[in-house]
Amino acid sequence: MDRFDALAAFVKVVELGSFARAAERLSLSTSAVSRQVAELETRLEARLLQRSTRRLSLTEAGEAFYERAVQLLADLDEAETSVRSASIQASGTLRLTCGVSFGDQHLAPAIAEFAAAQPRVSFDLDLSDRAVDLVEEGFDLAIRIGEIGQKGMVSRRLGTTELVCCAAPEYLARNPLPRVPADLERHACIAYAYAPLANSWSFAAGDGSLHTPRITPRHRSNNGRMAAALATAGLGVVVEPDFIVAPDIRAGRLLRLLPDHRAPRSPIAAVYPSRRHLSAKVRAFVDFLAARYAIAPGWSLG
């Protein structure tokens, strides 16, 4: 059994929901595709698909294996394409979506630097904090913070970001300094509307214990930069990513709170559909971002 052919057959069956349609797409017989998937399950000693006369569905093991298989096949294809087309110059319009705050603060200067080096690439940018379906809306690439949130996507980590709890000196002059996370329950808090748990914040102590104070937001915003601006105006305590609040903390407009407790870290990733033959423009830009943010991300507070 060719392991990569079997992986490709399995992924195609999942994507198309049918052995027959997968076989047609792969120019194989249905029995050949079925045999490849069966041999893959035998090799793994796990059932990947639940089969019935009407539909196919992934098992729990199949769900986990599918995500890894998609990434593995995409990485292999990208490596082959990179070698074959190293001499092809990136060109064309790159449709890119990104969150508003990260986009205008950190992506814009990166695009300017890239565009100077790659003048044949132009950008069609969509800055939005909403969940975007890359395939449905025709995007080449997304810069995502946290979980990918969409099946069938390939991701490449560009860096990490940490949530930071902070408040303005003006606010702290009027209110007691919070010393443990539970103290936040008695403070005016500013919440980010798209956070998974908008009414509770999580912090880990040095001993690994988890603290999740229940907050009652005084103010709420669907944009992280606006939430930070409200905090710098003295309206309350905020928990926002370091890529948003780092300039305000360095300038003294915000003070970092709870130094013995850390809020979660999240990955920053380039995400694109798991299609074969990744275009030169996307590959070049992702490589550029990975190199740029590895050397000097510009938002880490240490």
C-alpha cells in the first residue's frame, strides 16, 4: 500500500462524502479506493469511517486523523511545488482577511515591506473580526488568532500572543489595586464581545492552578482596539492581546495587573484552504510573514 496514495484517497472520500465520487475524482475504481481506505484502517488498527447505505461519517479517531492527513498532504504538496517552481515570480492579487486590530497595527507595515520586494503582487484586504469562510467567500489566505475554526484548512504558525490584564493609572488611582484574579469581580470591566466567555476571564497562577473570576462588564466592544481605548480613558480593567496593548503599556497609558497570574497564550497563524498547488503569491507572503515575525514580532512584552 502506498501510504500517501491511501491518505489522498481517505481525504478525498471525506471531502466528497462518497467512495464513488472520490474514485471518479482520482480516476480510480470505487473498489480500489475502498480497498485503500480499508488497508489504511488495518494499518492504523482503527476504524476511520462509519459506513451506511445512505452516508459516511467520521469516527472520533477518523476526525483526528483527517485533520493531520490534510495538513500532511498539503505540506508535501507545498514542498514539491516550492522545488518545482522556485523560479516562478509571485504575481497577481492576493485576497486576504484578518482581524481589524492585528491588521492595521501589524499586518499593514508587513504588507508595505513585502509589496516593495514583490511589486507584481497586489492585495485585496478584508479586515473583520467576524468568522470568515475562506472557501465560500473566495479568500486566498487568512491571518487568524487562536483556533482555526474551520475544517479542511491548512495552517502555519507565525507566532503567539498573550492576553494581558491592565488598566489606566487614572482608574487605579480611584480604585483598589487588584492583587488576585477574584478581586476583578468587584471592578469595572471592559469585555470583548467576540470572546468565547465574555463574562469570565481565565488566569493561571505560578503553581499551575486556574482562576476564572466571574466579571460583570461595565462596557463591551466588538473591537479589541476600542476596548483598549476605553481602558486608557480610565473606564475600567481590560484583558486584551499584547499585540493591541503593548504600545500603551510601554508608554505608561496602561499598567499591567496581576503579575503573578498569566492569561492564556494563543497562536497567530496563516490559514489557507487545503487545495493543491499553492500559488506562488500565497507561499511567498506566508514565508515572508513567518520570517518577519520570528525575528521581531514587535508586540511581545516579555
